[in-house]
Amino acid sequence: MTVGVVRSWYGEEGWGVIDSAETPGGCWVHFSHLWAGAMPKAAPGQSLAVRTSGTRQLRVGETVDFDWEAVTQDGFAFRATDVRPDGEPPRWEIVESTGGYASFVDINFDESQ
């Protein structure tokens, strides 16, 4: 893993840039890359649900460990594949899947009208 420092983080958009000597010009990172290597693998017929309070975020100036690949992403020559900030990873839960996709809807009627 490479050690870097978070240069910028756009929480509303879920992406940012990490600086390190190994990734000159910066390394693009998406929130889905945070703790990606620690995510459990789902078996066939299972899906992975990430249940956590809030969103996965980085802080500007924070030191992180990360893996990266040399590909162009939004004007950057490098993209993170796994970022490990300080602290504990989120809690993941494996749930059974009944098919290729699932959809849920809640309908609440306004009884006052």
C-alpha cells in the first residue's frame, strides 16, 4: 500500500484526490473505494448490503493508506482501488438474494383528505 494525504474531498459528490510521491498530480478516489479491500465477498445467490450510519467520507489533510492503478479518471492519471483511512471499517452484512434484482416501495396514503 501507498501512504498519501487527502488533498480534496467533495462529500456531496462522493469523490476526492489523494496526493503521494507514487501518484504525481494526484490520485482520484470515489467513496466506494473506502475500505474496498476489507469488504466481504458475497457467494452466488447472495448480495452485499452496506449498512452504516452516515456516508463514507475522507477529511482534507488526513493521512491514508491506499492501493491505486494507472488509468485516466476525470483528468487524473491514477485512480484509487482501495483506501484505508484511520478508524474502523463500516459494518457490512451479507443478505440472501432472491433473483437478479429486487425492488421495494413504500406507499403512505394521506388519510386526512
